[in-house]
Amino acid sequence: MAAEGEGNYYGKHGEPRKFDPKFRGPIYNRHCTDVLCCIIFIVVILGYIALGIVAWVHGDPRKVAYPTDSYGKFCGQMGTPNENKTILFYFNILKCASPIVLINLQCPTTQLCVAKCPDRFATYIDMQASYRYNSSYWEYYRQFCRPGFNNPKKSIAEVLRDEDCPSVIIPSRPFIKRCFPDFTTKNGVLTVANKTTFKDGRGVIRNVTDLREAANGINSVLDARSIGMKIFEDYASSWYWILIALFIAMILSLLFLVLLRFTAGFLFWIFIASVLGIIGYGIFHCYWEYDSLRGMPGSDLTIYDIGFQTDFRVYLQLRQTWLAFMIILCIVELIIILMLIFLRNRIAIAITLLQEGSRAIGYIMSTLFYPIVTFILITICISYWAVTAVFLATSGEPVYKVMANQTLCKYANLTCSPTTFNTTNVTKVCPGAQCTFAFYGGESLYHRYIFVFQICNAFVFLWLVNFAIALGQCTLAGAFASYYWAFRKPADIPVCPVFSSFGRAIRYHTGSLAFGSLILAIVQMIRIILEYLDHRLKASQNSFTRFLLCCLKCCFWCLEKFIKFINRNAYIMIAMYGKNFCTSAKEAFFLLMRNVVRVAVLDKVTDFLLFLGKILVAGGVGVLAFFFFTRRIPVIMEETPALNYYWIPLLTVIIGSYLIAHGFFSVYAMCVDTLFLCFLEDLERNDGSTEKPFYMSKTLMKILNKRNVGTGTR
């Protein structure tokens, strides 16, 4: 605002004059909005914390970190007999259908904790024969037998019945803390320790292909482990250069935003001219093809005459095809030209707002670093959700079940108790039956509702993440609104606008932000459920069900996009006026609908320029990284680290640069959206008079042929 005497915009004591009793720009004297939703949000957060505490009390992440043997003991747990036995060994891995069964500890064979995996083929029968001459055979074999068993003279039939020792041990190597057969491929033949056959300890010669089901599942993973080590080495030797490249991406992103003040119009019109030129060339080429086919045999046939052809090159031999292409391109060219003629003012407004957004960020540079706050909040939400999910998943108590060798045992797979198992008649009815650990679960009320708690955990996580994003949008909107409604820029911009806006959003509008986030979280949760149902019903032969599910997924995807659009603009109105969510959403929606053409033009122009910026930043830094990591820059060739896969740091640099550019440009997009809504409010509420002057820039007033009375401009 100008001082008193410069258009009379200040009062006697220097305070801003109220141009309109109903409107003064951003409202600073606010009140709390959507209090009920705020209370519910706080209660949910407290409940979420309580859920995390309960899960922490009952859960035990060691169940994920450490394998569990058949007796419910952790492998490698400190202070236990298994402290030095960190690997799980399977008596008969052939009973395990797949690696998934192994990882889930559901394999119907005895499982023991061992210090190391077997490194040779050996059978219990061969061990007994060799034990008579050398006791070292038994000393090696017994480490894979049940703890406390020390009777190498026991018959093989009794040993297998009582599950004292495995009938055979196979050369293995540890993977995810479990012993898997050491599969290798030699000349296309699957081998274990360079052997294609082995004795199973029961008098049968088996081929190692009997283990193929397990091999097919884990060989690729074992190979991936080797690749993973090489990737880790590449990161270890190139992380310094990756950080330098990402820093360059940050500088380029900032530079692009600053230069948009001067280059937004140039870039846009260059793009439009390129599009018109390409279409013009297309028209010329179609005419040239049309004219060159004149007099060619069969070229005057119509598309109707030749009917449908699978080889579409046939249609390119017809003059009618090129005539149709030429007419279509002419229509498109004409439409674009007419749109540019009739929308020239709106395009000029959009470009000016983009330039004004660059100027606003230049005055409030702290807004560029606010995404770090949003990133930290989202990281906290993700970490808390993940930890809570792990503790909930490991909240079960050990469940033991009867494992019997006899397939007709009526007690097989029934729940049992290890402490009382020997007093029952199960071993009499089913000789050799054991009460072994099966999985973690429980029958208490808490354990029965763990799945519900996991759903609640996921839903509150979505709510909190959306709230963090909403808080960032409202904070930035408040800061940029304070820039627009400052009459003298930058003199009238308040001190620390980002911090002040953040404080207002937290203090007064937590309920409104939580309300908008809740609506979005509900829709996202429904989408997740639909995706789950779609995954479960993929094999369904019911075409109507799949069609209905596809329609629902499409509808809710559109609904989510619409709600995000409404929420974003509602948060801008909340930052400006301090009203509740529903009122702000309604006013923002109708304000945009009254200016729907301007909205469409600004949206497309902004999307194009920001997309171009992301491509320029990511592509430019990516090209530079490519030349560096492939040793094509002679000046610093000696500094290039030796890499196994140069594309690993290259992809990291490209993706990281794109994300950095996206972070900077998301602030810019929020700035433009905020200035646009402020501009529309300025047009509708002010008329340029002394009491209600325009706050828009001189360029915008010139485009719209507006002026402020008393100063001529501003």
C-alpha cells in the first residue's frame, strides 16, 4: 500500500485502510475452523500412538529378524544356547514345496539352528559305517542332529521315526539365514557340489533335479545377491559424485525458476511455433504423397472398396488416405490458430502469472526449502507405520502342531503343547509324532483382531500423510497470498511469511486440513481394497465381475484426482480467508468454474513449462553424468571411479535430479495456483477505485486494460 498522500491508501495513524468491510486480502484475525474434526483427528492420533504402544508390548521383531526352530527358539539369539547358531537347517528339504514355504516356516520337516551349513554329501547310513573306524564322521554329522542326541548306533529306522537326525545332508549355503542347497549350473546341467545325483539315505539314488522346485525359486535370488553386492560397490565408489550431480540439479532447478520470469513467454511461444511448424510440414507431406500417387494403378480406389486389411501399408497406397490425413491436419492447424487468436489474452495472463510466480519465489526464497519439512513429516509417518506394522505382524504367540510321519494319523496338524505332549497318547497312536513349532498366532481377543488393527494402521497412515501434504500446501498458499496482497512489493510483505503461515495453519486450521485429508484418505483406502480384490479375482472367469471391478477402479481413480484438485484450491482459500473446509471448497470451486477457460489455459501452460523444466534438469544432468561415468570427459577422466555397472549411478542421478526438480517445481506450481486464485478474487472484489484498488501487477492490469484511480496504475 502507498503511504498517506500517495492515493490515500493509509489511514491517519499509518494503519491499512479497509477498502472493503468484507474483504481485506488475507485474514489475520482468525478463529479455529472445523473444531469437531480437529478433536477427532487428535483422538485418532492418540489412539494411533496407543496402538503402536500395544503392538510394541506384544510384538517381537526378532520373529522377522531371526529364524525359529521346531522348538520355538530363535536362531542366533543372545544369551541362549543358540547364540552361535544363527542359521536354520531343514532335515528333509525335499518335503518343502517351494522357497515361500521355507521362508514362512511351514515346511513339514524338523528344523534346527546350526552354526554353519553342510559342506558335503553324507548319509546317516554311511556315517554309521565310517564311525566304526573314525569317530570324526559322527562329530561332524551330529551337529545337524537334534540337540542332546548322541547315539550313532541307533538304527536308521528308529532315527527317522523319532526325527533324531536327517537321513542325508546336502552341501548348502546360507541365504536369508537358512540353509539352501548349493545349486550351480554347469553346461546347462543343474548340479550340487559338481554332482548330478545323490543318495537320500533311504537306499534310493536321487537326481538333483528333484530339488528343482526349490532351485527355480532361489537360484535367481542367489544370483541377484551377487548383482546386489556389485551394485553396493558401485554406490560405495561413486556416492561422492552422485551427490555433486544432485547438487548441480538443485542449482539448475533454482536457476530455471528464476529465469522463468524472463523466459516463460519465449519458451511457450517457441513450443507453439514448433507445433504449428510440425503440423504444417505434415500437411505439406500429405499433399506431396497425394499428388505423387496421381495416375498410379489402384491409387484411386476408396477405403470402402478394399475393405479391412491387416497390412495397413495397403492404405498408404491410396490417394484417399493421404487426402483424409491432410484434411485432419488442416482442421487441427486451424483449431490451434483460432484458439491462439481467441485465447491470446488468457494465454498472456497465464504467462504473466508464471512470471509473477517466479518473482514471488525470488522474494520468499524460504518457500523453496519448505518441501524438506513435508519430506521429514512423511518420513516420520512412513517409519511409524512400518514399525507398527512389523510389531503387529509379530504379535502372535508360538503355535505348536503335531507333525507325524504317518499320513493317516488323526492327530496330524492339530494344535499341541510341548510341555504336556509326552503325557498324551498321541505318540502311542502315531509313533514318531512330535509337537513342533508351526507359526506365530493366538486365540486371544487381541490376536483375533490383528488384521483389523493392520487396516486401521494403514488408514491412519494415509490420513497422516495426506495431512502433511495439506499442511504444506496451506502453508505455501498463505505465504504466497501474503505476497500478492502486499500493495507495495516487497516492502509490504510480512516478515517470515512462511513461518507465520505455518503457525496460522497449525493453530487455526488443523481441523479443516484434517477434514480434507480424511476425505482423500477414505477414497485412497477404497482404491487399495479394490486393487486387492482385483488381484484376488484375476483368475476369475466371471467377465461381468472383472468389468464391474475395472469400472469401479476407474471411477475412484477419477474421484481421487477430483478431490485432490478441490482440496488444493480449498487450502488456498483457507489460507486467504480462514473459513472452514466446506465453505472454502465451495467458494474455490465456483470461483474456478466462473473462470473455467482461464483455469484450463493456465493449467496447461503451467504443466508444459514445468514438465519442460524437469526434462531439461534431469536430461542435462543425466547427459553430463553419462559422459563422466563412461570416461568421455578427458579433463577429469582420471577421477572417474571404476564401476561394475555405470548405469547404476547414472540412473540414480537421473531419477534423483527429476525428484529434486519436482520438489522445487511443486512449490512453483503451488505459487502459481495461489496467485491465480488471488488474481480472480482481486478481479471480482476490487474495481480500481480508491476504496478498492487492484493488487495485481502492472502487466496484468495492462493486459486487462485496468487501472487504479488516484495513481494511474498502482
